[in-house]
Amino acid sequence: MARVVLVAGAAVRVLGVIAFVVLVPAMSGIPALVGRLTVAGMA
């Protein structure tokens, strides 16, 4: 039983790290993308 909990905890941690690695660049990239689209729309 303890092993299942450990494996589940490790899986959640790995998924959390992957989500963090994927989302942080996306979060920082979205304002730049919106700014670029706004500038392109004005031009």
C-alpha cells in the first residue's frame, strides 16, 4: 500500500514539474505574443 502512495506521489510530482516547465514559458510568452499581434494589427 505504501508503495502505491509513493509511486502516486512521484507521478504527481513529475507531472507538476512538467506542467511548470511548460506553463512558465507560455505565461511569459503570451504577453509578448499579444503585443506582437496588437502591433501587427495597428501596422
